[in-house]
Amino acid sequence: MVKQTARNQFPGQQAIEKKGWWLAHKWLILRRMVQLGILALFLAGPLLDVWIVKGNLASSLTLEFLPLSDPYVMLQGLMSGHFPTTEGLIGVAIVLLFYALVGGRVYCSWVCPVNIVTDAAAWFRRKLGIKVSSQFSRSTRYWLLGLTLILPLITSAIVWELFNPVSLMFRGIIFGIGWAWMVILAIFAFDVFVSQRGWCGHLCPVGAFYSLLGHKSIVRVSAQKREQCDDCNDCFVVCPEPKVIRPALKGADKGISPLIDEANCTNCGRCIDVCDEDVFNFSSRFKD
């Protein structure tokens, strides 16, 4: 029990010893490169006057010809009585197609900068051995999603964007808005001391929206070699949505596919990283 507890406090240690540091962190590093790279592209304009991308994660124009628009923001706009431009509709269509292919909650793990904050909170909590018992129903985020779509009907304004941590973090980096950073700090403290993976896993309406968007996406994680699982539980410890793993990993005797076909899987790849038995890999829904 002591050995197992110590291992779970530092998940991936066995993978580092067996596969090497790079393979035990590969997908985590690639995600950070993508997240920080996207953020750098947006910030290069206002900070360095290099305008590769204009706008923000809600609506942008890349290299003066590629529009990208957040369908969640546009849906709120429609609810508030604001109709999109043709360029906005094209941008939404591109984003919808992309996330339908690779999984909607890829946004949460590969794009959203708040993910860096919540991942840091999870690491900090494990490092200090902090145990939290407060949990919210995972359906709460869907109720909050519904609320963010009802409020524009009542107020004729996109109310959520006033509180959206992603938007606040973006503005805070550029303009140094103090209270925006207080929101980010509050999310960090909430995840550390109140509810494990509380924000992304239980409350964030953005994640709820994208889980619905990419429910039948092609790219999936698969527990293809699940017979090699040694029950170390490292994958459950690092996974932001651990409930999505069990059916694929432990469902062989029930005839359940090894494909993790749950909408809330973020395709973050951390289960692949920390597994020293190489149980997991990226696959497609047509392969398994």
C-alpha cells in the first residue's frame, strides 16, 4: 500500500525508468508547445507588432485570409440577437469540421491556456499530498452551459465572456488587468484545495460545449494492449477525466471495445505518457 501510494504521488516514474524521460512526457510537452505557440501567435501582434494572427480565441484571422471563429461564442451571439458575418460563418465551419475530426475536448487540453493552470494545480496537489473530498456532479457543467445560452436571450449580451477565464487570461497577459489574474488564481486554488480537477472536470461550460461537439470524432485514445495492464493506476491519477478510462481498460470480459469512446476524453495523451506497459496509444474509431 505504501509503495502504491508513493507511486501514485509521482505518476510516470516507472515509465521514465523504462521508456526514458522524453517518451514519458512526450504528449505533455507537445501539448505545452501547441498551447504556448498559439498564445504566442496571438500576442505577437499587440506586443511585437508582428501580425500573423489578428484577434483572439473567440474570433481570429490568420495571415489575412484564414478566419477562425469559436462556435460556442457565435451561438451565444445568436441567442443575444447578433447575427454573424459571412467570414464568421466560414470560420465556424472550419472549426466545427476540425473538432468533429479530432475531438471537441482537444480544445481543452491542446488549446485552452487555462489547462496549464489546472494541470499545475493537479501537480501541486499531488506534490503536497493534499486530499480533497468536495466534488460536484459532472452534469453541473452542462447546466452551466445551458445557463450561458439562456442569459443572452434575457440580456441581449454575451454574458459569459465577461467571466470566461480564457478571455480574462488573454486580456490579463496583454493589458495586465489585475482582477483577471485573481480569477485565474482562484481557479488554481479551487482545484488544489476544494475540488480535484474541479474547474475543467466539473464546472467549465466551454468544456461541456466541446464535449458535445466532438462526441463522434475520429481520433481517439485506445487501450489497445489492455491485457498488459499491471493495475498501477498511474493513468487514472493523471487523467483529467479518469472515469472515461475504466470501460475501455477493464471491459474486455464484457466485450467492450478498447477504444475510449467517451465524449469527455480530452485526447491529452497523458495516459500514453505515464504507462510503462504501453497499454495506450492514439487510434481511430474505425480501427478498434
